[in-house]
Amino acid sequence: MKRFHPWVFSGAIKKMYGEPAEGDLVNVYSNKDEFLGTGHYQIGSIAVRIVTFEDVNPDYDFWKSKVQSAWNLRKQLGFDKNLQTNVFRLIHAEGDGMPGLIVDFYNGTAVIQTHSVGMHLIREQLVQAMREVLAVRLKAVFYKSEKTLPFKADLENEDGYLFGNHSENEVMEYGLHFKVDWESGQKTGFFVDQRENRKLVERYAKDRDVLNMFCYTGGFSFYAMQGGSKSVHSVDSSGKAIDLTRENVELNFPGEKRHEAFVADGFEYLKEIQDKYDLIILDPPAFAKHRNTLPQALKGYKRINTRAFEQIRSGGILFTFSCSQVVSKDRFREAVFSAAAIAGRNVRILHQLSQPADHPVNIYHPEGEYLKGLVLYVE
Ligand code: SAH
């Protein structure tokens, strides 16, 4: 904690005074009784998520200043004036000094996802703070935490609007249009974190036959089409995601013949792609959600990448990703390295990708760097 890491693990607690309830603010002291910080208490392996290392009372003004600071950064990044992109991450948990809180902004609607009981309990204050900070920009706030809060805590939590109501669900990213279903879609509705990596696909797509594996609502596919690809196949195991992908194709490229979308299991689909593709994007879901599933996850990354390396056409480009927080950049690269070696291909690394600036990493919390990607040239 003296190096500002914002987590206190339960095993590191020697003594607790009082009986804090889940979500309460607690102070943390060293063995020598020095004040170290204040944070939200929770039952589980991360017992305290620190919200301040200063001896201050986290009241409404405190939270408002945090929200303001997050917005100030997004303004630095140009999101207040960007006419091409109106979807971005407004609050990125530890990266914005608010552990347990994610807020994505969708063209006027903020979608809040809490991962800690403490943030859940102050949700109304957070909404108020966002309304003050964002003013007329903010038209609605949707609360979506049923799947992310600890299920054992008895929170009587339901997803729904805390301010405003359902409105325009079309957003724009680099001028491309996307229908986003934040009410029932995965995560907060859209994978905002892949914006810059999707954009990079555009640069490599010209005249290529593209496979967008684990496509969700089609993100990468549209950039491939924009970049002049010959054909694009979008594949996902979720029928709903594929429906949205097709809807988004119509929205951006009406009557487009180059695009086809399939509902299929990724592992199965990749078995038989032969030499159909010369640009492949692999953006699977987090294979490891916990440390104990790490070996299994690494095998999963190795397997899908091996299949891609074995079959991609000569001169092909592979965009491959991992969004598992517990898989480090090095472990991921090792898995991809093994896959290349098994396939026996000559492979060069062209780009090493990460998450965009609206998903900042707190320098004292390296775990916040969760998205890893490699762009590879396969001879
Ligand atoms: N590339 C997307 C985000 C991908 S998220 C974007 O830019 O928006 C991961 C996706 O993998 C989800 O849509 C999920 O439905 C899908 N998925 C999960 N398991 C799968 C499997 N076994 N086969 C195919 N798709 C799968």
C-alpha cells in the first residue's frame, strides 16, 4: 500500500476492529498504526479496495471530483469534441482511482457496471456526480451489475435505468455505426476497448479474405470492409450477436455482398478453414477468469492460434488477442510463440497491442493492463 497498490488481500489483515458490513468504508493501518488508506470492504480475496491514500472522508464531493478527473482525461483525449466517435469508457476502475467501477458512455447513455458492493451502495451518488459533471451530454444512466456483483451478497439489485430511459442505441466509432444493446448485450453492450485495434485492421484489409472469429456484434468486420477487403466472414457462437452483426452490416454497408456471418463454435470452426483466409482476427472471450484456470486458458490460446497458423495463407496477417487479466503479456506471447512453432511457420511480430487511452492503467496497479494483442505476419 505504501506503493499505492489499491488492493488489500484478506490474508494480509492481522486484526479487524468492529464488524464492517460488505460495502462499508474502512480505514487501513500498518502494524505501527500508521494510516495507509481508506477503501471499500468486501468479503472475498480482495478484502479492501482502496479509494484514497489520504486521510479524507469520501463524501459526495470526493466522488464528484473523481468523476470530474475521469472526464477531464477523456476531454484531453478529445472525446468531448469528437464527431466521429461517441462511444468511450468514462471510468475505468483502478485506472481512474475508482476500483470496482466501470462506466461506458454510449452517445448520451452511461452504462454503469459495479464489481464491488461499496460502489453498488453509492450508485445514486455516482449518478448525481455524473449528471453534474457531464451536464446536458448525459441523457440516461443504465445500471447493469446483476452479473458482476458478488452473487452471495444480498443486494436486491436489479438492472435498470437510474436516470432517464431507453433512447437512441446507435453509436458511432470512427464514423462507423453500431447498434448497441446495453440492456441485454454482453459486458456493458460493446467492446469499447478494441477501438484502436479495430481501426488498425482497416490498414491491412485491402484485397484480403478476412475471418473475424469471436466477432460479437461485428466490430472488426466493418473496418475490414472499410479497408477494401475482398470478403469478410464473421463468426460467433451467440445467435444474438450474429443477428446484431447482420443488422450493423445493413446500417453501414447496405446490400453488402462481401460479408457473411455464421453462428458456430470457434474451436470447431477453426478446424476446417484450410487456406480460405489471409487475414484472421482471433478475439476470444477471457479464457481465464481466475488464477486457477490459467493453465487451461493458456492451452486454449495455444490451440486456437495453432489452428490459425496452420491454415492461414502464406503472406497472411493474424490479429490475435487475450483479454484475460490473469494472463500476462509474456505468458500470452509464449502461448502464441508455441503455436507458431507447432505449426512450423515463419512468423514476424508487426505490432504489440494493448488497450486504448480511455482504459488507462494505474501505474501502481499493473493488473489493470488486461488487453494484449499481437499482429503477426505469417510467411
Ligand atoms: N471482437 C469483438 C468482441 C469479442 S468478445 C468486438 O470487437 O466487439 C468474445 C466473443 O466470443 C463473444 O461475442 C462471445 O459470444 C463469443 N464466444 C464465446 N465462446 C465462443 C466459442 N466457443 N465460439 C465462438 N464464439 C464464442
